[in-house]
Amino acid sequence: MLHVERGGNGPLLVLLHGLGATGEVWKDVVGDWHGSWLVPDLPGHGRSTPIDRYSFGSFASAIANVIPREPVTIIGHSLGGVVGLALASGWFGVDVTTCVGVGIKVQWTDEELEKAASLAARPNKVFATKEEAVERASKMAGVPLEHGVSEVDGGWTTALDMKAFGVGRPDMPGLIMASKARTVLAAGENDPMSPQEHLKELVPEPVAFPGAGHNVHVESPSSVLTLLAQVAT
């Protein structure tokens, strides 16, 4: 079951968070959005339940089940951006008019993939206090989280299902080719995970957010809103 929050009126914007985060990271974006919005916690994250196997397709299939059958704009951060591109293919029955991928890591080394696979095999660590678990969840997400933990026998743990780290390397050229939506790739100019030179190999004019790092939607939500106002339909 997915935890979903929705509000506003007008054209629908779907916002997808990155690996380890929760939908709460978009709160400063949706607070000033002019239309309606829908923010899920991805499967195995936050207040959503885990799934048996994590792939970009399984994430997209789960999210498609909670998106109304109407034209939507999708913005996704990091992993959420890849899921958004999968939805933009039309394979999952969602009518995506514009897809914005922010901070997607498009190039992976074998060592990075091995590290991710190693993390996916680790059990969730149990902490004695909620505060310790919140600190750990926030560190993994790279942003402050309140809903990234859950209570278990013996204490508290991160809500993130570690198996989600095994999602693998996205086929970005294939996803962009398959997209039926207007596709925009963007990243903070100081984002080490998504440098502009990598994005330029995929799209001719990626968007750079001046002064921002990987989590521009938290660092500078106004910059994200400005871009959405330009591209959303």
C-alpha cells in the first residue's frame, strides 16, 4: 500500500522523491504550487509498504495505480526522476505531458553498482531511540526527514527497505527515447551525482540550477517552481 498526499486544484503535478527519502521533501514546492499536486512515498519508503522486488518498472507500476487518468506533469528527483521517465513511456497507462528529472545519476561505475548491491543485502539497523533512527534516515536521504522511521521490536529503524538499493543502473538513453512526454533533465550546478556534462550526452540543453547541489528541491524550492512554471502544461 502506498502512502499518498494530495492537495490543490487545477492541472495535476506528480512529485516523486529519491532513494531513501519520503514525499515530505517536496513540502516547500507544493506549498507554492498553483495547481493540484499528488505526492506518494515510493514503495519501501516512508509510510509506504515494501514490495517483493525493486526495479524501475515495479516502482512505476505501483505509482501508476495512484495517478488519476488525466494529463499530468511529473517531476522526479534522482530515483524518482527515473521512475517518472518510465511512466512517461505510456507503458503504465499514465498520460504524462511533461516529465522533469532532477539530479538523476546517469553514469554508474561497476564499483558504485557493487556498493549499492552490498547495501541492498544489509538488514536494517535497529536504534534504541527514535531520534537516532531519524538521524540515520536523514543521513541516508541527504535531507532532514521526519517520516523516514518506524517503530519495531527493540526500538526504531529506518523505514527504507534496504533492498531498494538493488534497483540497478537505469537505461537512460532507452527511457528518454521511449518517453512520449516533453522531457527535461536538470540538476544543481554543484551536484556531484548529476554533472552537466553527463546530462548533455542525453539531452541538448539540460537545466542547471545556479549554486545548488543534489537536493535542489530542498535547498531552493523556488528554483524548482520557476522551472515548473516554464515547462508544465
